[in-house]
Amino acid sequence: MEDGRVHQRTSRIGGHAMSLRFIGIDPNTGSGESPTVWVDEEHEELIFQGWLPSPELEAECAATEVPGHAKGIPAGEGVVRVPFRMVDMVREACDAAERADVRRTA
């Protein structure tokens, strides 16, 4: 896009090629903070970078009962916070995933 919000980037991380499509970054953060949204079409994932939760918020999330799932945050998963002002970027990432036919049936 001309406004610079969508960029395709292929990089090598740990010997693996990754193709991330940058969707957007929180416009209200300075250079030290940067909640960000990407789409990874190859791995069929939305990628979120956000603020770490407080210990209290993380404990509350871990204690929440979700039908069909054990309480807690599984190893290899984490909780991040993304501000409401980024809803349009999250929606754009969802739209990009749908356009890429990412929601395939198993």
C-alpha cells in the first residue's frame, strides 16, 4: 500500500524462512513501545506483538474457566495486551487472512 502500512518481508530466523505481512503498528506509541500486527500466510497465523500483562491480569486469565479446556496458560503460549485503538488493524489482518484463503477446512 502507498501509505506504508502493508509490507511483505521474508527473513531467516533460526534457519527457517518466515514470510510476514506487516499490517500495522500502534500509532500512539513512541519508539520504545510498539504493539504490532502481522499476518503469516505460510503458517496460517495472525501475529500480535503487545504489552506484557501485569502478574494480576495473567493470573486472572490463567484462572478463567473455558469450556473444554484446562485452566491455566499452556507452556508455549502467552498473554499480550493490545490497545482498543488497534481494532481496525486487527480487523485488517483478519480480512487479509480471509483473502489469502487461510481459513481452510482440515
